[in-house]
Amino acid sequence: MPESSSPASTAADSTTSPAESTTTASTSSSTPAEAAAPKRSRRGRPGYDRETLINRATEVFVSRGYDGTSMDTVARELGITKSAIYHHVTSKEELLHLAISRGIRALDSAVETESLRENVSALERLRLAVRASVVILIEYHHSVTLLLRVRGNSALEREALEARRKIDAKVRALVEAAIAEGGLRSDFTAGLITRLLFGMVNSITEWYRPSYPVDPDTIAEAVTTMAFHGLEA
């Protein structure tokens, strides 16, 4: 948000004496050398660009809980003013929307891409979808963690829950197709298998940290290997 002139500077201008005004007027004409001299830029207040703001605010929501975090808290944790935040967003709810939307879009895109893969079995498409979901969860760790914690307390949170259900439905369709093809055992229902698969995937949000000494691809491979061992017919 643009800043107005400070009260201090306004007061200083208004108390200039007539003599000082005359002196100022007589010296206002710059010499050629002065005109050519580079002007020093004013130091602006510290802040964040939009993407960095969303990333940092998401971390704060995850660590403190969205409902218990005010915009004052976000500003204090980021070391900026609330007006600097409102330069990018209009409300805390919009900040939540931006925070979880990136995780939703990435997960949905990954599952959709693997679901439509051609010339491979339904079981392989399912395995690839689970693997891709693990990689996305790690890449968008805080965003997905926040997504998994919403409880439908507002229209925005209910919209996020509906988006999660749509992703679950795509995975369940892959499970059903794999069972129908004989790739998965049929004594477990598609709903149960889907819940077990993503129970394992989503649990990563509880223990994964960027400092974890195993790379995302290795984690994804470990999850899919463990998940599908014993499920294959």
C-alpha cells in the first residue's frame, strides 16, 4: 500500500522560518555539476514478494494453526507490517486460499496425468499416481499439510475438502480399474485400499522435514514398494 507523508516531515515543513524560506529559495537553482550528480535512492521498508509471502505465511499457519493465527501474528513472524501483507492479499482467508491452492492444483494435476497415461495397466497407473503424490507432497509440504488440516469451518475450507474428495475419487477409480483387470486382490474393497494408500502417503506430513536425510525420489519409491507389496494379485 502506498505510504503517506509522515507527520514528522509535515511538521518540519510547516515550521520553516521566513529567513530559512528565503535561503531555500535562493539556493534552489542547481548548478550544472549538481544537476549531473547521481541522486541517492531512498531506502524502502523490508518486505516480501507475493510468492515468498505466501510461502512464509503457510509455514506460520502450519506451525501455529490457522484458526489460532491472526494477521498480526503473521506480520510479527515475518518481520513486516500488516499493511505490507495487505499490499498482496485482502484478508487472512485469501491468504489461506492461496496457501492451499498450490498443493491442490499440483496433486490433482499429478493424479490426472497418471490416470490418463496410455499403454500401461491400471495397476501401473495407480502405482505411478501414488508415487507422484508422494513427490508432490514433499515439494509442497506445508501447503499439503495445511490442506489436510482444514475441517470445513468456512466456505473456503469446504471448497478445499471438496477438492480433496475429487482427487480421492480419481484414485479410487484407478483402484477399481486395477481390481477389475486382476492387478489387485479383490477381497479388499476399493474404498478401503484407497484409504490405506493415502493414509500412508499423507502420514509423511507428520514427520518429513527438508533436513530429512533421504531424497524425495527415494521416499516415493519406498512408499510405493511397501504399499503395493501384498496388494498385487
